[in-house]
Amino acid sequence: MQYRQDKGGQPISLLGYGCMRFSRKGSGIDYDKAEAEILRAKELGVNYFDTAYVYPGSEELLGKVVEANGLRDQIKIATKLPQYLVRKLSAADRYFDEELERLRTDYVDYYLMHMVTDPLQWKKLCELGIEDWIAQKKASGAIRNIGFSFHGSTELFLQVLDAYDWDFCQIQYNYVDEHTQAGRRGLQAAAKKGIPVIIMEPLRGGKLVDQLPKAAVDAFARSPRPWGPAEWALRWLWDQPEVTCVLSGMNSLDMVEQNCRIASEAQAGAFEEADFAVLEEVKEAIRQTVRVGCTGCGYCMPCPQGVDIPALFRCYNHMYTEGKGTGRKEYWQTVSLRKEKPFARQCIQCGACERKCPQGIAIREQIHIADRELRPLPWRIAGDVARLWSVR
């Protein structure tokens, strides 16, 4: 494993463990499986583990594994304040204390203001007294480094970046999002200020691995590089010295082994002109097929009316990456037969989903377009009949 440094000169592993996508078992996380994957990642040199207050069961599981295996002083834990829920400063204390309890620790190495999309959110927190709160937590040692995770435009990112003396930040960044969200400009601006950058969604929720159009897969196959799609995406990130750590939601031992191998080999500045040309071809192939840029993060959920937005967009995109029949069949199997209606027609245009969407998707418009394509009249009638039978 290779390491890059945080603002204080401490080593952070090139590969970080994203704890949002642990494998599920029944109604919860598969503890034994997740523990084995965490321990193997730690053994291979991963020292940065990222979770959040709103990731169901994630903080509790990580805390339990860390305590049971005596790992606390060997790893760095990052978690997040759900700042969008904070209306009084006392709420920040309540959330933070609950997180410490879940994580079974008395300090957090890297604490983030979660999902900042606009500098006005930070301004609101400042008006509540968050700067003094942070100073007190840092003075006591309860928080070692303070940062923010960001979803929004480059210009707004730059404003948030300049609004406080941050220790680090976290952005969505990959070869498809090179010039959207914080983008390359934001990455380089943070690095220029000496602020470490943690990368999330390096594979766009897996879509840059197992949902690539055939033309993109063929472009990779023609390259002399012996890399699969995930390796291409990770190496592109680590080719940039401004990238401090890349988070991966690893949920298999094979994935842990592969990603750790890549993180031990990748070098900044190693990409050649031919490599960049391959990725340009891949990006063009993707642009020709994907209809909605949803990563499946789930921040838009729950919908007050029960619309399953991530599933709708996932199946809609599958219609164009894997075939219309595949997308419609998947939607039928995973959504259409549920007891509670999860369809776009339930939408009352409240806009709650759009206010929380990191990708800035026009969800209220797009869900109806997706629904019409996934459920043309014959499929809709057949689905309604089957649903009446299946939920009796």
C-alpha cells in the first residue's frame, strides 16, 4: 500500500474503505462478511475508513469490528455530521455524541460536514455557532481534522473551500465527472491550498465497471494495458498527485485484494497519451447510452410518496446499456410487484428529492420519462394485474 499525507503530515492510504455499501443479510449488515473484508483491507495497508451518520448500520458495525479487533489506534475513522438536519447547535452535539457511541470511540480522526451543496449551508451553520463548536471539539481532541463532503457546481465548491480553514475535503470525482461537480478545477484548487482531497464515487456506484456499454468495453479491450474497467478508473485517479485517497465501497474479499494491489502499484504521472485517448473513447461511448446520471447513492430517499427513485433510474439506464427488455424485466422483478406502490405516478411534485440529490438531477421530470419507457401500456397493465395477485 502507498500513502499520501494529510494536512498535518500524517499518512493516509491511497485506498480508503467506503463503508456505505456493506453486504446486507436479512434486515441488517452481514457482520461476519464485513468484518473479514475490513480486516483484510487493514492487513493490506488500508488505514482510512469512511462512514456517516445516515448510512444504515454502518457506524455501529465499524465500531464493533474496530473494538473487537483492537484496531482503534491503527486506523483513521472518518464520519459525518448530517448538517442538513441541524437547526440548533445542540443538535450537532446530539448527533456527534451518538456517533461516538456507535463507533465505540472518544474521538474522530476526520469529521465532515456532510453533503454540502451550497455555501449558504455553511453560512447557516456559522450563524448557529458551528465554528466555535469545531474549535472546542478540536481543542479537546474529540475531532482531529475537520472537513466537508461536497456535491454541487465547481464555482460553489470554490466558495465553500475559501469559507473556512479546512483540514480536508471530499468530492465526487472520476473520469466521467472530470469537469462536473467540484471537478478537476476544484481538485487542483484544494491541492493548491494544501488541503487533502478524498475521492468518493470513483466508479460512479459501480456503473464504470459492470454497466459500461459494449463500445466502451471494446475500447478497453483494444488497449495493450492488461487492466479491467475498475483498474482503469482507479489508476486514472491515482495518476493525479492532487488526489490524496480514493474511497471504494468494497464488499468482497476479491475486490479488497484487487483494489489494494492497484493501490500498491499505481504511480502519479504514469498515464501516457494513448491511455488518455482510450478513456476519451470510453467516455464518448458512455455519453451515447446513459440517460440519467444517477449513481444510486440513495440521498434522494425516502420519497414521502414511496417512489423508488434509485431503482427507477437504475433500470431505466439498464434499458440503454443492456437492452430494453433487460431494464424492463429488472424493474418488473425488483419494483413492480411490491405491495406499496413505488411508481412515478405517486409523485406530488414536492421537490424534496431534488433538494437532496448530489447529482442535481431534475428528478420530478425524469422519473416520468423513465416510467413511461419502463412501463409502456402492456407492461403496466400486466404489472398491475400481477401485483394485485402477488400482494393479496
